Amino acid sequence: MSESLPPCPSCQSEYVYQDQSLLICPECSYEWDPLEIDADNDIVVKDANGTLLNDGDKVTVVKDLKIKASSQVIKIGTKAVIRRVLDKKDHQLDCKVDGVGEMMVTAKFVKKA
């Protein structure tokens, strides 16, 4: 391939192909115009207090969170570092949580530290 296509903005898949003016992800079936995405690339995700969150921000958990498919709980006050902010409905933050590891967290359950 002579050109490099950007990853899918929905699922971050690298297996994207072009169909006329649109780019298509075969994994999640998301279709987008790359010119519109470049102009509208700012993802707005806010914490429990309404503060804007960005990649690299340090956050604190504001509520005990049960980890799905596990008996483990993330306690209130646990610190985490945001690796990536994603534009998803349920889990917007890809974080490294102290004592737990890497996981996806919903933004409304954290506050900026």
C-alpha cells in the first residue's frame, strides 16, 4: 500500500479501507468521511464535576466500582491515569488504575485530580 489510512475513530481498528470518498471499518461497520473527522476531531468528555478530561490527565474514582466478571472492587479515592479519551457511550476513558491495571472507565465516575 502506498498510502496509510487512519485507524477507525469508533473502535481504533487498523483494518480500514476506502470506498470512493468514505472510509469503512470492516470490524465495526463504521463509515466516515476523513475530511469531516479531521475538522471535527475534538472529543469532549467531562468528569463528574463537569471538568474537561484529556489524554494524560490524572483522575480519582468518586464511587466504589465493581469490575465486570470479577469480585474485585475499585474503591473510592483510587487514582488512575487516562491513556486515551474515546468517543463511546459507556466507557469513555482508557485508564491505568492503581492496583488494578489497565481498564475502560466511565467518565461520570471519576474526577480530575
